[in-house]
Amino acid sequence: MSSLLLELEQQACELPLEQQQLLISFLQDHHNSESSLNILTNNFIAKPQCPHCKANHIKRHGKPNGRQRYRCKKCSKTFMCTINTPFFRLRKVEEWLPYFKCMLDSLTIRKSARRCNMSIKTAFKWRHCFLTLPNQEKAERLSGIVEIDETLFRYSEKGSRALNRKAHKRGGDKAGKGRAKGDWVPVLVALDRERHVFDECLEKADTDTLLGLLKERITKDSVVCSDCFLAYIKMTKSMNIEHKTLNFSKKERVKEGVFHIQNVNAYHSRLHQWMVIFHGVATKYLANYLGWFRFFENHDNPNENSMLAMQTQLR
């Protein structure tokens, strides 16, 4: 740590509490106003590495369009600091953080395009570029009391030029009832009491599918809570994990005072309520929206910095 930084730390400690809070607020605002490209550049300079051969012998190699380009001395390949991030080949650098604000406000594509002064096509492309990493941020381990349940979303081909089914006419509910194949898409949600969440769109909710998704994620000493769906019973039996089933037809909501699935059902409720904003989501993009909502659930105070940290994989 430099002497200047040590002196600054000592002076900050001597400030009254109110002035310390003002200083923290100032530094946070300054960080927010910093260019996203500069953050990526500084991160690369701190840990220079060729994305192709992983060598550390890097040199500068021109500055096309105002962006620094680098060249690896070992493999001779050129690259920029945005490579392997969602920012790769994206223009309008000054709109990256404002677009994050649109996502934090859960704006639709059209409203995001108007706020950031871009085309609808660009706003759509940016949304799904920035949702790639949140979609992958799923819980790797679930432990303790693990609640499991599935919820249903309508199958949708929103935005497609050619439909794989007969078009629905306006008016009336054309979706089938219950679990009619092709009309609804089941979404599995598993979470524990530590707010670790795993979700997945399912083609079919059978025992083999559930085992493939959850066998390596749920620890052996866990207790699984679910309804009486047969696939859950077979899955936990195969995994040799304790299983508490709740029979809702007999108005059984809680077992032994602690075993229930009210948390996962509340998660479903918040998810469906949030999805109403977008007036329907195409099924092929549903997983991205699940990751988007999971980002909100995993952050108590989500902001542009936390969104940027996820996109650049800075922790």
C-alpha cells in the first residue's frame, strides 16, 4: 500500500461518522460515472493474459476507434480487453451503464430503446448478450432443507416469423389445461433456506430428468421438501436422501413445524408477477429471463456496479 493511500486512510478514520458516509457516497458516485471500458481495461492491465494461449507476454498493438488493441508475443494473435465478455464487438460504450439501469428497472425492449436512443433490434441484442452470464449463475450446491416445486409458463413463439403451430385467434384462452404437452413449459425451481436457487426449463418432468439436474447439486445430508409428485419421490429414493412430502389434497401445508414448500411457492409468485411486465416471453428466451430474475433475488441492493461486476466476472 502506497504512503499516500496510508495517509488518506488515517485522515478518513479521523473524520466524523457523517463525513465518512459522505466520502463513501462520493466514491461510489465516482465509480458509477467511470467508463465501463476503462474498468475492463484496468482489470486487464492488472492481470494481462492472452485469451488464446494464456501467455502473459502482451504488448499494445494500435488503438482503432479509440479502443486499445493488444498483441500476444507468443502466438501473435491480436485482441481487445472486451474479448470473452458480453461487451465484445458492442458499440456505444457510453450507453452500457445506462442500459444496465434499464435492466435494473425491468424495462421492456421498446422502452429501453427509447431511453438509450437506440434501435429496437440493438436493444434486443444487448438484452440477451447481458443475460448470458446471469443465466449461468445457478446454485452449484443446495443443502439443509431444500424445497422443490415446478411452475408452468405458456409455450410461446413470440417474435417468430413462422409458427410451428396453428396461430391462435384473439380472444379466449387457447392454452390447454393442466400439463397438456405443447401448451405449457414446466420450470423447475429448487432452493434452500440460505437463498441458493437453481432453476431449469424442462422438456419433461420425469425422474431421469430430475436426477440429471439435481443429483450432484443436493448434498447427502439434506432434507428435500416437495408435494406428492411421483417423480420427486422416485428421485429422492434413488439419491437416498430424506424426503418430506406434503399432501395438499388433505390440506397438509407444514410438517413438524419446519418442513414446507412455502418459500419456493412464494418465489414462483414473485417470478410470475415480475414476468407480467413483458406481456409474454418467447419460450426459447425463457431461461434468460429466469437468470435475470434470479439476479434480483440474489442481490439485496442490485445496481449498475453489481451488474457490471457480473458481466466482467469481477467479484
